[in-house]
Amino acid sequence: MPGWWARFTSNPEVMWVAICALSIFLAAVIYAIRRFLRRRPTPEELERRRRETIYRQGKMGDGEIVDVEAASASIVYSYSVAGVVYTASQDMVALQSLLPKDVMTMVGPVSVKFDPRNPANSIVLCEDWSGLRNRV
């Protein structure tokens, strides 16, 4: 009487099913490992992507910088969209090199880019665009 391995390998249908099952199992394991080891974006990267998306797809409007907080490197600005006034702040830590030497000169009129589907999501400055107006 032949052993279990001989019976297993002598039947082509059983071999085909076994190969398919093994292939599916290996694909699932590889998918799970890749998903587990995938690099998750840092909060700084997520913020950079948000700024870039608003820069590329956003609409532009007029606003006003009302406060500059040098200690926390952020600006507070307000703008109006469809009669609704929004007040927002933007963290400028990653964009320090794009700011003027005297940050208080930024207070005043400014251009704002905002997400048309969510007007509260806005920026005044990003790596590729600046809504800051030249001051003398």
C-alpha cells in the first residue's frame, strides 16, 4: 500500500488544488507583511500634503492676518467665504525660511487659499505659494 505522499502526488486534481491553496496563502501572507511594515506618514508629512493639496486644488480669497505668535511660530488670520467669516491659524515651523525677518510686518491684508468643499481648511503660506503681500 503506497504512502500518503505517493497518493497525494499521483492525483493531478489534488496537486492543482494544493498549489492554488498554497499560492493564495502565500499571497495573503505577503500582503499582511507589506501592510504591517508599510511606512506610515509622519504628522509633518501629513501637514505638508494638506498644504500641497490646498495649494493645487484650493480657491483663493482675501483675508487678514490678525496676530503673529513668534514664540509658537504660528499666524492667526481671518477670511470670509460666502458670507461666513472664518478665523484660522497656521503653524509656520516648517516654513520659517519663507517668513520675513520681522514677522510683525505680516500683520494686515493677505491672500488665503481654501478648500472649496471645506472652507475652514485653508492656508496662507506653503512651500510653492505665498499669500503674504509685500510690505515696505
